[in-house]
Amino acid sequence: SSLEEKMSKAYKVLEDIYLKLEKHYRDMMDIEFTIEEGTLFMLQCRVGKRTATAAVRMAVEMAKEGLITKEEAILRVDPASIDQLLHPMLDPKAVKKTLATGLPASPGAASGIVVFSADDAEKLASEGKKVLLVRIETSPEDIHGMQAAQGILTARGGMTSHAAVVARGMGKCCVAGVSALNIDYKAQKMDITVYEGKKAVETVTIKAGEPITLDGSAGKVYLGQIPTIEAQLTGYFGELMVWADEVRRLKVRTNADTPHDAAVARKFGAQGIGLCRTEHMFFGEDRIAAVREMILSDTVEQRKKALDKLLPFQREDFIGIFKAMDGLPVTIRTLDPPLHEFLPNEHGQIEDLAKTMGVSVAKLVQKTEELHEFNPMLGHRGVRLAITYPEIATMQMRAIFEAAVTCANEGVDVQPEVMIPLAMTKMELDKMKAEFEAIAKEVLPKAKKPVKIMFGTMIELPRAALCANELAKTAEFFSFGTNDLTQTTMGLSRDDAGRFLPDYVNAAIFAKDPFQSLDVEGVGQLVAMAVEKGKATRPDIKLGICGEHGGDPASIHFCHKVGLAYVSCSPFRVPIARLAAAQAALADKGGKVASTA
């Protein structure tokens, strides 16, 4: 029987009180009460906790009923909670056995059988099997396996590792930096040390072909297959996003490398591409041979011959992206990673490549050793590659210009932006700008209507921020690559720091992992300085951020505060960024974000 039936008088008083409380607080309330001898006693009340779906619906409905304003509705929803609406979640009622905990590198949940190579992932997925790719760490040559897998698990790497960044871009769940994993590729198995607290209690062995489940939102690895609940977007969500777009100043772009990713991001409301990573395009089966031929070349002529084979592929890549982003800006980063990443490092793979390339194993081993670097993140990469091998950047810029002209002549509104990575001096940019202008002079007259292509750079090094006034004499825009800027400012390896950064957070040395949420006190000062110096030289300079911080709500508030024009993030984080940007604008007017998670 119900309370209304058994104690009708007390129930009527309770109903009057909770309606009065909800009207007063203009929110759904949790209330605690007791009834003694028929008399109602109220104990306490607080704003009720709710799921993201409920938070969005309640905010929109209350605004429509006139209980709160649209602005208050926007502030009622925690942007971070929107992930729940965009990705599958584990069934909360399911029984789970936790095997290990790592970093929540990319949200969502997935079950599948374990595979230890990208090739196996692609093969089994083509047979209709759901697979999870397990690697010590991923590299660009694993892209095809990551695309085929339901999720990714790595033993090493942090929140901005290759696995984390690529998985977020693809919208796939990823758990990274799981130090409890001991992966044996040869034996096709992994041993997982299971802990209770800090005490190891057992070792579980998972072989290739056996199922596990990943929760990328919580950073958990579970034994066996666990049911998931599919994400559900409602009309309420779309309505809230429309309201958010009406008040935000910051534009929101996406980090996307393919027409498919660009289309997904555009569906989520992206206003352009803030980072297109060209290196991911080099690993296609139809082009990796030409890339490796270029790397193994001994002369400029040989390199140019190999690059001539790549040019048509790059041009088609950019044509596809420009068409997907018709009418919106597309920022394309020239080649960034060191060349050794395009060569295999396992002996069997080296033998296979030597046979395919028609070179000796000895020559291939020698070239791999020549390209080896002790600290590649600070080594021969980015603009430094373009200084040593200018023909690489020349090919890429030519592909961009030719693609832009082709699209423009087909009626596409193209807005390309060429971005040079890792620059720290004006002279580096001047050399790149000279080649940029030479190609523009040759190619752009072929367009039937004017095509404007901007030239800019990433700010990823402290020196670049300190000398931003000089760089702005050549660069028309800055995009802050805060993944590397955090790494180079704080002296933290983005791939290794995940092992100990949780200890820093637990000890309250850092409030959050600085690769997840921008270090405003330190790295933020460099960003603010570069903004000020850049504007002093070039008042109309375009300023944005393309590091993973572009999808973090707290970092977005900072970007709004220092006057950036846009943030750029993974496609599935675009709605989060749109809402956070709106809340940042409202915070300027005294608005306060409510936490209802």
C-alpha cells in the first residue's frame, strides 16, 4: 500500500512542502523526512542528483515552463556529463569482475575478444567478430586495427598518448597506461596482476580470442563480456545546444583527419577543422610503400620521385575533407612525427619490408638505426623535418593548393589554413612561407574564383610563446598545441607520466592531470603571453587551441577568458565544448554552473 493510502494527512502535508521547495529552489529536490505518530517531520533537502539525460530534459522543460531562463537551463547541465549521451555505457545492473584500472583515455564501453596486432583486429573484424585491440602502446601503423576494433587497451601511455588521441577522434573507448598488464606478443597472451587496494591478490591470464570488457569512461578492465546500454540523443539535447550556440562567443572546431570524421563532427555542430593530422594519411596500404621509399632514398631526386607518388593521394585526401567541410575553415598541419615512426621495428616486419622494397635487410636496419632518437618528442620532427627535407613540406603544400583549386572550381567554398608544427623561430616560418608563396603564385591562378589560404603555426614550445611577437610577423594565425606545450613546459612525458600523475593528483599537488585539464598557473601563463604578444604585432591574428584541452570544460573557460577565437577537439567532444563555451560566456555575466551529476 502507498503512503497516500496509509497516512493521507501526512502525505498531503509532504506534497505541499515538496512542491513549495521545488518552486522556491526552481529545481528537482531530494528530501528526507520521517513520520512520528502521524506527524510529518522534515529532516533535510538538497538539489537532487540525476543522470545526464534527466539533467538535459529537466533543464529544457523547466525553461519552457517559465520556471527558469534559457541561460539558467544552460548552466544546469554539467558539460562533462554529456559523454553519457554520446557513448555506450555498461549496464549498471550487470555483475562485473574488475581485472585492472588504468586511465580513462576515451569514454564509452565495449566488449570483445582480445587481439594483439592491428592486422589480426582488421582480419577478425572483417569476419564479423567484435575485437578489442591490446597493445603495449600504439603507433600510427596501428591505425587500421584501431579502426576495426571496438576499443583499445594499452599498457603504456597517458591521456595524450597516440592511443588516447586517436581513440577519442574515432569515438572508440580506450583504457590506457594499465601498468598491471604484462603483454607477451609472441605467446599471444597477457598476464594481469589483480590488486585489492595496493595489494596484489592474483594473476589472471587472458589469451588471444578470449573476451574482456573495457569502460573507457572509468578506466576499468573487466573479465568477460558485459552488456552495454546504447547512447541515446533526444530532442531535448538538440534544443539545449541551440540555446548554447546563441550565447557562446568561442567557436568550436574539431580535430579530424578523414572525411568521415569531419562529417561526424559537423553533425555534432563543429564549425571547421582546427587540426588535420596529415601523418595518419600516410599509413594507407596504397601509400605507405611510397612513404618508406621516400625515407630510404639517398638523394633529393630519389625523395622527390617517391613524393611524386604520394602527391595524388594527398590531394584526394584534402579534396574529400574540403568537400565535407564546405563553407568552413580547415587547418592542415604539415608532417609532424619523426620519420622512424613510418618504419617497422620488429625483426620479422623488417625482413618482410626489405623483401617488398627490394633492399637488403642490412640497409633497412641501418636506416632504422640512423633515424633512432633517444627523445623523439624533442627530436627531428615538425618544421625541423621540413628544414632538412623541404621537398616533403613542398609536396604537402602543393597537394593542399591543388585540392583547394579543384574544389573551388567545382563550387565548393574552401577555406584552407596551412599550419607549421613545432616552430620556435621566425626564420623557420620565413623559409616555409617562401615555399608557400611560391606554390600559391603557381597554382592559385588556375582557380575560377579567388581562393584565400592562410599561413600559420602551432605554439607548442615555451620559446615560441616567449617570442610570439616575432612569429606573428610571419604567421597569420596561432594554434596552441597544448599537449606538447604542457609536456615541454612542465618537463613531463605525455606517454610516461600517466604512471605517476595519479599520485600527484591524490596528494593534491595537482588538482587534475595537466594533460587532461590545462595547467592555468604555468602553461596558461605562456598561452596568455603568446596571445598578448601575437596581438601586439598582428591585431587581427586568429587564435585557437587544438590540443586535447580543447574539449575540457575548465580549459575552455580559460580559453574564453584569454580571448581565443576557437577551441578544437575530438569529434565526439564537440557538444561538450559547445556547452562549456556557452557557460564560459554566461560566467562573464555572473552565471554559475550547477553540479547535478
